[in-house]
Amino acid sequence: MTRPKPKHANPPRWGNSVRIFSPPRSEEEAKLLQLSIEELLANVNPKNPHDLLDWRGSQNGHFSSERWALLFSAGHINIDPISKQKVLARGMAEYKIDFAVGYYTQVLGLGRLPSQVNFVGKLGPYCKSLDQRQGGAGSLNTFWRSIENVKIQPSGKKMYWAVSQAAPMRRVEVIGNLLFADDSTRKDPSNAWGALMGSNYASGGFAANIKVTQAGDFEEPVWFNEKFTSVKRPTGETQMGSQQQFFLRNCSFAMNPSKDKDINTAPLTTIEASDLDNADPEKVLPISNCAWNLVQVGCINSKATTQEPKIKSNKEPPTSLTFNLPKTPSGIAEKPFIIETWEEENQKFSLMKPDIRIFQTHGVTFSDSYEYSEVGLIEIPFEYVFYADAEVLGNDASLLIQAELDQGYHIVFGPGIFQLTHTLQVSTPDQILLGIGFATLKPPPDGSPCIRVSPAIHGVRIAGLTLQAAKLASLDVLPGSTLLEWGTWQPSAGSSDKIAGVLSDIFCRVGGPDDTDRQLVGCDTMIRINSHNVVGDNLWLWRADHSALAPGEKPDATEAFHLVRQPEFPSNTCLEVFGENVTMYGLACEHALKHNTMWYGQNGKCYFYQCELPYDAAQSTFQDYAGYCLDSSVISHTAAGVGIYSFFRDHQVIVKSAIVAPSSPMIHFQNAFSRFLQGHMGILNVINSSGGPSYANNKHDSSWDGVFPKIYTYPPRVDSEKFGLCTFPGNSTYEDTKNMYGLRKRQKF
């Protein structure tokens, strides 16, 4: 398609929910800037952050309608003292400020490189656990926030990002220690986690294209001989702490500086394979395990090997699982991002589109300076971008945005909530739909999706959007309804040799903010993928287990929200995949009322999967469903780091299998497990009829029972180098197996 004419304003009219900050030129300016950001985010951060007893206040903003995009410039305008002319100061901007990143808040650097926007305060932008009570929720509800394209160099030597789902970190450089869990409450050494990372549990998470380097030593208190002793430790550690699970992709972690060649300092285009093969594991700084499941793909200086857990006893959790795929398979692309450009003293903006990689990669895409050019970046000036502001477009949003899509323009959705009256149809190859500040789309009430991508087009990028179920016209339109649909089902559902597109940071939710008409807020399947060669990169598809209180409603004594129970917020499936060669990096699906993930397509891949079964399930309606299900027609599939958890809060429920899959030599699961959280009963088997149970004991409390979790590899585990390439043991290929077994008729379980 011919490129459209440049017609849109640059800079766009950003609206009130986008704030652009210039670097402060004095300590006084820095203090004022920090104060203004704190005031701006007052409604999406804890009311009393220093009052540990105000645990309900810690959830302030959880279901807020506020949305914020904080854009930090890499340059500013100075007045030359002699000529009195305006002079643009560019380079590495420093922000000596600290602020908590709240709900629905996105921090974005505007430099071409992360190092051009450098936070040098004691903490910088940070996220600590919201509920710091002993035994409290910790970071379990710390959702919907993100940070991208910045450098964090805290004087305190620690960068905190203690988050759970829908809180990605991308394109970030950290100088010092990176903590994915909050160590602020490790004052109770009698608590198993307290001595290590406090009681601040976390349920993350996702990070991609991040780099951690050292910043000298620092002193830290360590519990020893029944007292805290100050010891010197090196920086550059990546600490998972109390994170239950986490996914890392294309990250570079710190090494001991005594190593002759630190491959962490070079961009990915200059790294030789021998650098990885010859890395000295003794000189790799620690990356601590998660509590249960850590998956790394394409990371440099990561944990060296894939590890299966060792069971200690039936009453203790086993050592955690680690899966490490040294190189990211081809077909991935980094998320699009926004930079500033300058024409003399005029600030303008461009949309940067990282190319889809046609080769395997490891490590970050960026370097520390312009010495290395970043490969595969396409710069799109904002004259070719339509900026959508929900307040400005109002009820005409669907029609106005669709007109821009049809003309071939890219779309940037500003922070806000868009109630669509018609589905947005994407029919132009290589088109970008990017949301900033947690832009939220709500679908039409007739059950049609927010977005539908036409079949047989390639290169589409959909990123940074929250898709939220709306009130349906009636339950008659619930069957078949979706929030996003890619392609239409047909025997040839798209090109077989090109990447149809990439979904980056897509968060779906059915329920949550809705405090009335809960039985009508729903959708059948959150995302349905019909086309081949679609890639997902950080998806959280969530049927709410809690929601906002209705007017006058009082929560239970131990709760801050309404607890969801059927038939509220109906949603049967989080993800359905019909296309072939569909790949997911970091997929979380929770609380759907039937199979949470249903996969029909051949040669699918999933690296990291986290699933909680519905809290409000009943034995009669859920016993035949699973967290992850392959259709009986599937003969080729790969999945690693697959965790299925149960918390049957309301009823006695026994699920036969966490994972259901047909028998085929081309189907592989590695580091698959089930986990009992709380509640009644649990899961009998991990995969089909294999793997041990995870369920409550006869008193239905939360003590350990059975060999838990049981790890089952199906068929027996394979070398992780071959695992990612789908060259499994033996000489059989996908085509061989396809011919051997035949393509069986599709049928649902």
C-alpha cells in the first residue's frame, strides 16, 4: 500500500493525561518536579505509604479511571548568557528525583537510547510492595504500571520493581542491584521469607531488553548469629526474592569486572557465540531463583542451565524450577516506542518500530552510546501517526480512528478509556496500534471485539493496550464474543512464511472496575488467534476474582474489594489458538470458567505460562476443564515453565489434570507443575494422568500434601538448546509426524 501523506500535527495535542518533563537544572527544580509528580499520582498510589496498618488505603487507585503517561525528555532549552539565544542542550539528561510509580502509570524515556534519560536519585522511579504488613498481600495486587526506555542509576544502589502481572519493564538499563521483590520488611528472621526478602510476596512478572551492570560495592545488613551485621556486597545482582514466577527475555546481566571480556557491555550485533559458550560461571553475579518458576529466553549471563526441582519432603515446597533457552528464536520483535526529535528548538516526536528479527538473538538491542547503531529500527515521524485522545474523540472514537486506519496511518492511543461503538478493523500490513499510559479499550455491547485484524496480512503490531469487557446488550450475545480477534478461521489462515504480527503488553480483563450489572459484563473468549505466525510478548488475560465495591456495599472483614462469584463476569476461555506456528513469550491466563487456554493449531510454542484456576469454580461445572489444553488434533507443540495453580475458595473441587494433551512424539512440556495455593481440594495430575497431586489435606487447610509440585516432562526432557529450535530427539520433523499421524479432525474436549 502507498504510504499516506504526512498530515498530522507534530507535536500532537497530547491532552491532560500526558505530561512531558524536562531535566531539572538545579536541586530546587528537582525538588519541585518530584513534588509535582507525587501530587499528580496521589490518586493512584497508597494513601498513607508509611502507615502499614492502613492496608485498604494501600490499594488506592486499584480500579481508578485515571491514566497517566509520564514522558521524560532527554534535552531542554537553555538561554545562552552571552548571545541570549535559545540553545538546545542534548545528551544524557539527569533526573535527581524519586517517585512511586502508581496504578495505570507508564514511565517513558524519550531518548533514542535508554542512557539518555538517567534517573540518579536515591531510588529513582520505583515500585515497592503496597501491603507491607506481616502476612499481608505484599505485591500480589501490584498490577497495571510500567517503565520503558530509561536508565536507572540510584545512589542507594537498589532499583525496586516489586510488581505482579501487567507491570512490564522494557528497554531499561540498571546500574546497581535490580530487585523484583521488596526487601523492606526483612526484619523478621523467624519468617522463612522474612529473613530473605521480608513477607512481601509478589506474583510477576515480565521484563525484556533490560541490562544490569555493576556500580561498585555497597553495605547491607545481613541476619547472622541472631542479629543484623553490616557486610559489603557487590552490586549488579538481580534479585527475584519472593517472586512466585517470572519471565525474562533478551536481558543482559552483570558479570564480575575482573573477567577479560564482559559481553554485557556490547550490543547484540557484536556478540559471538563463543562468548556465551566460554563464559565463566564463577564470575557471573547472582540471579536468584523465583519461589516456583523462572523462565529465561535469550538472556546473557543468566542462570546457566535448565533446572528441575528437588523434592525435599511432602510437607515442604521443592526447590524452584528454572528454564533457560540461551537464544531467542527468530520471529520476535521489541515493542514500538516513542522518541523526541528536534528541529532547532522545536520538540517533535517519532514512533520507533523495531524490526521483526529473522535470526536468533541473545542480549539487549541497545548499547551505551551512538558508537553502535541499533539495528532494525524504523523511524516514523508523527506526521504519519494519528494520536487518539479519548476525551477529544468522545463517542465518535470508533469512526474517527477507523477512518485513519483505512488511510494507512499508525495509531497511538493516549491515556484514557475508549468506549468503542464499532470494532476497529486492521487491514493494512505493517500497521502499528500503540497505547501509552494504559490506554483502555472497551468493546461494543453487541459482543464484537475491540480490535479485529484481517487475515493474510503481515507485520501488524498491537502493543500497550488494556482491553476491558463492557456491559453486553444481553447474555444472548455472549457466545462467540471476544476482546481481540486475529484473522478469521479458514484452512489457510494467513501467510505461511511471514510473521502476521506481534502482540506486546496486551492486558485483557473481564470485570474489576465494574460495580454494577456484574452478570452482564463479560465475553466468551478474551483473545482468539486464527491466523498463522502470530507472536505474543507479555499477555495477561484475567477474569476478575475481585472487583470494585457497589455503592453502599461493605467488604468482608479481611477484604478491600467485592469477591467475585458466579454468575458474575462470565468468561469461558482466556485464549484460543487456531493458527499454526503461534508463539507466546510470557503468557498468564486466570480464572476463566472453562479451559483457560485452548490450543488447536499445530507447532505452537509457549515459553512461560502462569494460570490460576477460577476461585469460584464448582465441581459440577469445572471438573472436566484444565488450565492448559491441546485439542486432540494437535501433533506438534512445545511449552516450557508451565504452572497451574488452584485456590478453590467457595466449593470442594477436584480437577483431574492441570494440563490436557494428546500423545505425540512432537509434543513436549518441560518444567510443568501444579500448585495448591489455598482453599478446598485441588489438582490430581499435572499432565493427563501423570504427575503427582497438589491439594489440601483432609482438613482442607493450606498445608503441603503429596509430592508437590510434581514435574513431568512429556516425552522425557530434551536439551534446551534443541528445545527452542524444535529439533527434538530423533530424526522426525513436523512434516514427518504430520504424515505419520495424519491431520486429525478438530474437536473440542
